[in-house]
Amino acid sequence: MSGSVTAVSSNGEYSFTKPNRDSITLLAGLGVEGDVHSGVTVKHRSRVAQNPDQPNLRQVHLIHEELFGDVGEEGFKVAPGELGENITTRGIDLLGLPVGTLLRIGGSAVLEVTGLRNPCLQIDNFQAGLLKQVVGRDEAGNIVHKAGIMSIVREGGVVRPGDTIEAELPSGPHKPLERV
């Protein structure tokens, strides 16, 4: 399974959106260099309030660019970085990957998929009604999260738009993604 990077984004300040960059540098065990969510322990404000010592399983946020087309059909306009993701992808089924999948990006970077992004009400502050587009229910009534996946950095490196992404599935029974 493979795809490509269409955009990279980071922000050194707490803000819902992240500006696009020419490149980002991933740091092993930390996240995106200079990004407010980089660190060994959790940096998301709601998680820090619960327990500031918990491990940061949300070092790097990835969203599939195809989501922007889906929400566009419902009248929303979203561009890379506007939902706070660090890496925007194309051509890879991020939401279908199991926990522990390794994503090899560009020449040296390796991410390990930890789970689904659990979007918050800030999405509706960005565009009213958008939260319902990225969190819904399937036919059986189960909650479906569509706002991307979270990961940790196993091996650092520079990531740029145009880089390839190769997914390496974990061995053994696959555990479906849950929110982290």
C-alpha cells in the first residue's frame, strides 16, 4: 500500500490551523521539529488537563486529501493544514490501517500509526457544521472518525510534498484504529 505527501504543515503556537511549509523535520520520539504538539509527553491541551505525564501518541497528525473533496461536496472548503494536520496525503487509505502500521516517508522518516484523531468542537469554530462531516455513524450506528490518524516518530527525517509513503503492516492479527 502506498501513496504520497501533498502538503506538510507545522505551527509553533497553539492554533487550530497550521501553515504549509516547504518541508518539516520529524524528530524520533518527539514529533515535528518546532511544532507545538512535539514532545515525549502529551501536548494537546485537553489531554494535558487530564494527565500531563501520559505519553504523546499524537506526535504527528496525518489527513488524507480525499477528505477535503468529500466535505467539499457538502459545501465546505478545506485546504491542507487547515484542520491542524502535519502531513496531508493522497492515495493511501489512512483510516483503514491497523495500529502499529509503519509509514515510511521519503528517504528516511518512519512513523508508527497509533490511532484515530478524535476531533473536537474547534472544528465547528473553523466552519460551522464541519464536525458532523468528520465524525458520523455507520449503518450499524457505530461512530466513524474521518479526521485523520495520529502517529509517533520512530525514525526522523525531512518530509516534503511529493515524497512517497509506503505502508508496512504489522505482523499477526491486526488491531483496528481507535481514537487516541
